[in-house]
Amino acid sequence: MKAFILDQYKKKGALRFGDMPEPVLREDDVLVEIHAASLNPLDSKIRDGEFKPLLPYRTPVILGHDVAGTVVRVGSNVRHFKPGDEIYARPRDGRIGTFAEFIAVNEADVALKPKNLSMEEAASIPLVGLTAWQVLVERAGLKKGQKVLVHAGSGGVGTIAIQLAKHLGATVATTTSTANVDLVRSLGADVVIDYKKQDFEKVLSGYDVVLNSLDGDTLQKSLNVLKPGGKLISISGPPDPHFAKELGLNWFLQQVMRLLSFGIRRKAKGRQINYLFLFMRASGEQLSQITSLIEAGIIRPVLDRAFPFQATNEAMAYIETGRSKGKVVVKLR
């Protein structure tokens, strides 16, 4: 099958377009013919070698963390899917590879595609949808009447998180550039901070939750907007000891994580704020709940561009400019 392949870790290195063997179907897997796949900053970070200690993929490896397509075959233990089903998924770590014609995905990671979305729109959802869900529902336990700040509201995670937080009954603030103010307002943001004109930490206060996807400087400043008992949840690091334990990392790597996050954890504790790092995990069950919200019109995808599959390297270069609104996808069929 045709695929985009990472042969060696290299900063901004191009993926090779070539042939790879069709995936082996395990008894709990569904084999998916891929119609569309979306790109995430995580793909670039893996390619650049940033995640080698956490996700030690052996090259050659196919990148890609989001898929929408059609089931063509199922393993002997699969009970919930059949050939012909239109599905979407974020395959689990260790089994990624959606920049290809086919992928085998564990049944537990798969959900039926929302009926009201195209394949391209569906492919844009899983990783960012699950991230927003796991931050706001699972970790933050966001409740009606609370206040949440979502950084980078026009980005992949931000566009979904704003809509989900509004659905949960929260007051939503977000940071964005001048060009994207109307977009984030259309998604439901109550308070919009144009970071080119305002300092969010001087404008906002008394917040319950901050979802950070930006740099360390933004993370530090976010402490100023939270009230005591608030939660600062970062998806861009630094990782904390809890994450290291969850991942089953060895003692040495656990200590590295402890050191990396020591500064922000100490500052947060001094202000009675909880600091949490989240690295999202695959979940077909949570994705099914997100499907219900999409089909009810509560969440809509925000798609910037769809590239042809052959232009996957160009699509990766485009998301690395940081100018995309919502998600970028590649289209196979």
C-alpha cells in the first residue's frame, strides 16, 4: 500500500512517499480503508524526534493520528463493527499510521462516523475532540456557571474546546489573533482576548480552569487568572510525575518528568492551584459521546484546508506555519 513514511528522525525532514506492507489484522482489530486523515502538531514533533523518550517508534514508521474511512475486514473478536461501516478514530499510541491507504485499529479506539459529516470533516475530529473532552470533562470536571480560559481558540483543540465548554454551561474566554476574533465568537466564546492588543493575564481573573496549549511563558502567566482551587491543565507540557506513572515510565524518566514540571508545580501549589499535564489517549467510547454532540449540532468541525494525499509534506509544512484555523486534512478518496 502507498504511505508517507518516516525513515529517520530529522527536524523538518520530508516524509518519504513509498510502499509499505498492508497492516496485519489482529483479532480485536478492524481494517480500515482510509478516506481522509488529519494532521496534528504531534506528527511534526514525532518526526523531529522530540517524543523519542516517550514514544520510541522504530523507523521506518508511518505517521498520522486521525482517520476517517470504511471498515473492510474485522478480526475474530470484533463485535461492534462490520465491513462497510463508516468510522473515525484516533488510533492508540504505538499503532499510529493514518498517512496510508489502510490501517488496522483496535476496536476499542473506533466509533461510527457522525452521519452529518463528510469523511474530511470527520477525520479532523478525533485527536482534538478527545483532548478537549479529557481536559474539560474528565480532568477539570467543568460545571455549569464556572469560568474557563481556552488558549489559542482558533486552533484545532481550541475550536472544539470552546464549543464543548459552552455546552457544559461554562463562561468561556479565549485568546486569539485579530484575524480570528469573529471565528471564535461564532463558536461561542463569551470573552475574546486579542493577544496582539491585550495581555490576557491583566484582563482576566477568578477563573476555574485554564486549558493551555502554548509555551511556558503563557503557562506561567495563566496562574494569574485562576482562583485558589482552580486547575491549570496543559497539553503542551511540561509533563508531570502523574503522567510518567500513567505511562509506566522507568524510575529515571519519572524523575526527569518531576524535574521538568517542578517549577510550575511549586508556583501553582503556592497559589493553591492544581497543575495537571494531559497527553490524550485513544477512546472509542468517548468518541461516540462526541459523535452524539456533533449529530445534535452542538459541536461542528472547523476545517481550514483539505490537501490531496500526495501533498502530505506540503500539508505538514502548512500547519507548522501556525496560521491554520481549526484543522488541516489530507484526502485519499
